[in-house]
Amino acid sequence: MSDDNFNAKDLTRPTSKAPDPNAKFWDVADTFVHLANENCKGAERGQVCAAMLYAAARFNAFTVSVDAPNAETFKNEIEPAVAYFRDEFEKMLRENFRDYAENFSSYHPEKS
């Protein structure tokens, strides 16, 4: 994979005013969230969610294929790549659920 040093546990938004080394990551993620929110205006939220998961899966497969020098290497990288993406997604998902659980009333004041 192209970024072997990527580590989801290191991706928490900094609270200090120091430069954020992951600023581009946050900008890109915010762009995708904004696009998903816009798409929810014309589609079911569950459909948008499923489309984002599919798009991420498709792009991840593409990324691994680009980094492979040949088809045989690519085929050998599938299982390690699946494990990597599954583990990283689970970390990110759990972190976001934790954030929503801790900040539910501020994210959904209408439900307080």
C-alpha cells in the first residue's frame, strides 16, 4: 500500500494552535462528509451511506492495485490489504461512535 505509515489512532483533531500535520487528511475527509450531506438531500441517508462504503472499497482496491508491480503481487496483497482496511475502518468507526456518544446533545440539540 502506498502509505505504510498511516495510523488511524494518530488521527484525532488537535486542540492546540500548533500546525496540524494531518490538515490535508481532515480537509479531504470534510469534503467527503459535505458531499454525503449534500447527496442526502436527494437520496435516502442509508443509500448514501452504502454508496460511500462502496466508493471507499472501490478506491481502496484501486490504490492497492496501483502499488502492485504485477497481477500476482496484487493477488497476494488482497488478504493483508483487506485486514488493514478493516482494522483501520473499525478504529475510525469506534472513534466516531465514541465522539457522538460523548457529544450527542451538542450534535443533536433537538433530541435533548
